[in-house]
Amino acid sequence: MKSAASQPENPTLFRDKNVFVQQLLPLSRARLVTISDKAPLHEAARLLCAGTDLVIVCGENGAMVGVITKTDVVARIGECQGAACTTAAALVMSTEVLQCAPGDLVHEVWAKMKSRNLKNIPIADADGQPVGVLNARDALGVLLQEVKIEESLLRDYVMGVGYH
């Protein structure tokens, strides 16, 4: 049985080559986990241990200022001595974050994710507010659906189905 996260909710949404990130927002919103840039690192670590792959760090205005991954936490814990483990999330987060917008095309976002070897990418609105996290599995699901539709149309064309 396939999980709901790996299957598009409505396959008819994907009959067009121009699939936008916005169409995956219901799945992406479920993955959105944020913390304050003033939150201690151990809070981010606790969220990551709960099955989250990416924690988005937000400033006072709610805009994304960085992200924290398990790799970031592990690297910092390896350097921890005494009170150093209570450091603020803002001191550990990655600030050069590749993000996308709801109006971006999924195939273009996937190309960027692939080039940087990313499993997840934050989705932010025009004000920099995080609205979701796009997972590579979801993007690939959309792209695979597009290929299957093209294959089906090509097979029907070659077989003369519907072209009499």
C-alpha cells in the first residue's frame, strides 16, 4: 500500500506539464515545522527526533531566516562542551537557503533540488513567510505522473486509439 504523501491527492491536477508548487501545498503544509531564531538548539533537535527532516527558523516577523537539519545538529553536538549545547538555533542554522515559491514550476524546483542534492526545500510566500516544505518524493511523484500520462498518450496515438 502506498502512503498518501507519495500519491497525488487528485491525479487530474497533473495532466498539464505546468504543475506548480502551489498544487502540492496540502502535502507540503503537513511537513512545515518552525521555531524562533531565539529558540535553543535542543528544541530543534527534539523536533528533528520526532521525524521531521527540516526545521525552519523564523525571525520575529515570522519570515524565514534559516533552516536546521539533523546534520547541523549532529555537527554542533560534536563540538558541545558544557553550556555550549544551549546555544540559540540562529547560531547553528544554515542561512543560505534554497527556497521556492507556490508559483514555481515543480520540474524547475526539482532540477534545483537535484543539483544541490536536497531532500526537502522550504516553500515561502512573497513576504518570506514559510508556507510548507516540498519533499523530493512529492516532486518526483508529480514528474512520474507526467511521464505516465505522456506514455499513455503516445501509446494511444501509435495504436490509433481515438484517432479514427
